[in-house]
Amino acid sequence: MRYSQKGMATAPTKTAAGQNAQQGFVYLPLIAGWLFPGAGHFLLRKWGRGALLAVSIIGMFVLGLAMKGKIYTGAQDILDMLGFVGDLGNGLLFLLSRVFGLGADQVQVTTADYGTKFIVVAGLLNVIAAVDAHNLRTGRKPE
Amino acid sequence: MIHASHFTAVLLFALFASTVFGITQRETPRRMFRYGVYCFTLFVGSAIFLSWVMFIIAR
């Protein structure tokens, strides 16, 4: 009698790959996901999800900059403070935009107002994505 | 620099936000896709509905 080795070989390989992904610092996907959109899912070998998250969040951030959106640099009042917290969610994208002086200082046209919101919401979505990666890592969310 | 219309901005916003919501709020790919489409429809639909409400109020 002949047996197919295909199915028998893939199951242990997948399990081993999953176990390798589950080893190490438990907060690594959360931190990596915050620093770079989708990186948390990439660490957990969720390539498709990570790529879609990266394209969506980076796309939203870049469109925000292209619309001359404002990058919050400090907190003068409560609304600025909330915007600054939202921008911080972008992780390295926020830091790089500050370093290279991207983004407008003042909102002067209507599209710039849209752009400012795009940048803030990109940061908030990135936080949601990073928390999702953490939930996958801890097993709170089924794979 | 991009000069997007309000509706274009709504479509782009809805597309990206729905993608992230779908992936993060559901477990299976099929349910992710369905929830993403649901969120996109609600984003765009509510924007159109509220636009008409504001148009009628402003008249």
C-alpha cells in the first residue's frame, strides 16, 4: 500500500513554524507593529494581513502628507494634544516626518484639513493593528 | 500636492479604514472581507446621507 507523504509532512512543519513565531519577547509584535505598520503581523508570519495593513496605513499617511496635512509638533490646547497622540501612533513614520520636516505647519487650504485627519487616523489605525498583532501573539485572537 | 474633492477623500478614507477594521475585527478571511465591505458601505452611505441632510437644512 502506498501512502502520500505530502499531508504528513506539512502539518509538523506548520506547527514548528508556528511555535518558532510564538517564542521570544511577548510584546515584540506590539512594538514592531507600532514602529512600522504591519510589522507585527509579519513577525507572526501573517504576510497577507501584514501587507494589507502596511499598504492601508502607509497609504493613508502618505496621502495625508500629499494633501499638505499638518503634523502636530506640540500641545497648545486639548485638541492639539489629542491630535499629537494620534500622530504618535504612526511610530517611525511620525519620527521620520518630523526629522525631514514633512507636513505643513499651518492648515491653509481645505484639502490640508482632510490631510491632517488622514495622518491622525492613520496613527489610530496603526495602534489598532499593533494591538491585533499582540492579541494574535498571546492567543487572545484565534489564528 | 493632491487636491482631492470631499467625496474622493471620503472614498479613500473609507477604503483604508475598512481594510484595517476588517482585518483586525474578524477572524477568518471570508468574515474579514464581509466586514470590510460592510464598514465601507456604512462609511460612504452615511457620508452621502448626512450630506443630503445638511443640504436640506441649509436651504
